[in-house]
Amino acid sequence: MSVYAAPIQRLVSELSKLPGVGNRTAQRLAFHILRTSTEDADALAQAIHDVKQRIGLCEICCNLAEGPRCRICEDDRRDASVICVVEEPADVIALERTHEYRGRYHVLGGALSPIDGIDAEDLHIAELLRRVAVPESAVREIVLATNPTTTGEATALHIAEALHERAPQVSVTRLASGLPVGADLEYADEVTLGRAFAGRRAV
Amino acid sequence: MAGPLKTDAIVLRSLRYGEADRILHLYTPHRGRIGAIAKGVRRTRSRFGGRLEPFRRVRLICHEGRGELLTITGVETLDAHAALGEHAATLDAAARACDAVARIFETEEPHPEVYNLLANELALLASNPALACHANALAFRLKLLVAAGLAPALSSCASCGELENIAAFSAAAGGVVCSACEAGSFPLALETYEFMTAALAQPLAQAPSCSPGALREAERAISETLEHHHHLRLRAAVAR
């Protein structure tokens, strides 16, 4: 039997379902919530409720959106001829932080992994092909920015193959991979260093 | 049991864990299948870099604590199999090979021959993408059956020992059966029988080829053997 009152135990149990939160951290968070003012606790509860009620997927790019379209798809200043394909919404934020890219995005919602039961039908690949393969499409380039992991590479190869077949007029590119800025060459792994070497450019 | 462990290993599978970690399923020559955690490996500044991606053959230094998972503290690449990533078919074949090993040999019981077989299969797929085919995948699985002690009896009827009139395959009997013993079995074409015997006798690089129908029959024989004796259903040997 729990030593806590039932509502506290329920809060601890719900908090411990969060990623990276164990039972002890959940207890600490629960006691923090108990100590805060009612307004702050209500604001937290309302924020959780709102995010679940109001956030959905953008009807164009499948990124997170409040309403039918995300801010990037609604922004007419963004270049509609380039689409950058990423695995998760968090990747869009990482790319936006670079301030290097002014095109649009397409969020797949994961990466192909048939062994884990994630097939092409489970990702937003069909939506991407529909965006690109329609006759009135303005898309000229697709940048495949899936993670440089085994599943990310498999996803990029699958999409490139489908695009070459369905939209041969569109150029398909892949993000370069190489050495992280500020790192020492001697610590780079063989595959990364090999790719950096293969992708060298004239200066 | 606590202390450092140095071992060669093949990365079978890699799962995201926590903020920047990964949990790895590894196959080692002397410790069988083990689980390990690579802390911070998803960060771009991780000292492990891309060395712990699936299908890599590596030399590891792990800390073995009291928990179930080992903690990886050092890694050196033995064989990166980088060419596997150039074709969707080789990536898929390598994933299915690793999955078969992970599921048939899921304990820490050592099987160095399985480690060598998987290392050989991955190296072959990386060097020759044409080997990412149904025949090679089945030849690999047949050899795994031998290592698991489930090799199908192919030289004579598995029920009565009859050398002639081999007509069918029975997982319950443990191999091919003659026309008199074929109850509960499925018919096996001569071509399938020849494929299975040749695949078991020859090295992986020389896996025989045969018609798609015979390959389907051979896959059924392998699948039924595993289901009957190991209570295990593997994924299809190739993408449908």
C-alpha cells in the first residue's frame, strides 16, 4: 500500500511515465507541484490540455501545427521550390536554427525499420510523393535530411528511388556528412572520415 | 562478474534511449548475445561517433556492473561494412540476417561459429550487392539452423531412414520424408531438395540459385522447422 494519499500517488505514477523520469524524480516533481501556487499548477495543467487539444499535423508538411497548416507552410516568403525531408518535428527546429535554409519542409514521422515493424506506409512518404508528383507542383529539389543512421539511410534510399520513378524532373539531394566543426580529426570514426574525404571540395 | 570486458562484437540492433543514449543488441563470439548501453552516442561530439551503428563489427571495452546492460567505454572498428549503406537491398538483407541471429540465438550461450557466419555474411553483402537475394538469405538461415542444432535431415527419410523415394518435408520428423511417411508433411520438389543440400554443403559466397518456387518451398521448410522445434517465427527472408 502506498504511503501517499491517492491523488499524490496518481500524480507520481503519471509523471513517472514521462521519458527519462523515474519514480524518484516523479516524486520530486509531484512535491514541487504541491508546493507551487494553485495558479501555477493550473497553468501547467492547462498547457498540457491545450497542447493535446490544439496541436495537430500540418495538412501539407505533416509538421506540428496549430490549425490546419504550420507557420512555415503559411509563410509566403519561404521558397516553395525546395523541400527538406526530415524524420521528426525536432529536426525542423534544428535546421531552422542554422538560418541557412529558406525552403519548406516535410516531416516523415520516423524512419523505415521493417525489423521493428515500421514500413513505408507508417511514414508520411505518400504525402510527400503527392506534394511533388502533381503536374502543378513548383518543387524543383528535394533535400533528404534524414539522420545519418542505418534506418535514416534506408529511408533516404527508399524515398530517392520513389522520387526518381514518380517525379524524374525533381532533383534529389542528400545532406553532406563529415566532421563536426571543432572536433579533432584523430577522434573521427572511419565511416564519417571516409565520407568527409569522399565529399571534399575545392577551396 | 563486475569489471572491464574486452570483446569483439557485431552490432545487431540499436535503439534510442533517453536523451542521447542508445541501447545496443550485440553478438559476440564468446558471450553470445549481449545488451549494452552507449551513453551520449547520439551527440555529434560523442567519442564513439558512428562506430556503433548496426552491422558494424567492432572491438569493445565494456564495464560490467550489476545491471543487465553493460556500459560501453571504448570502441574500435574492425569492419565498418560502409558499402552496405549504398543500396536499399543490402541494408534490408543485412537487417534480416542480424534479426535472424538475434532471435534464434538470444541467450549468452557462446556460438563463435554464428559470430563468424554473420561476419562473413555482412562482408559478402557489402562487397557484392548482388548477393542480397532470396537464395543467399536462405543459405544463411540454413547454416544458422545447423549452428542451432536444428539442421534438417536431408540424406535419408527422417522417419524411417529410407534412402529412396524422398517426396516431402516434415518439420515434426526433422527433415525430408519418403512417400510412405509423408503424413503431416508438404511435398518437396527435387529442385528444392537439391538447393537445400547444396546450400548446406557450399560456402555462403557460392550459394546455389534456383527457381522462385523452389526458394519459397525451402523457406517454408526452414520456417516450419524453427516454428516446430524453437517456437519461433522469423520475418520473411526477403522483402515481399
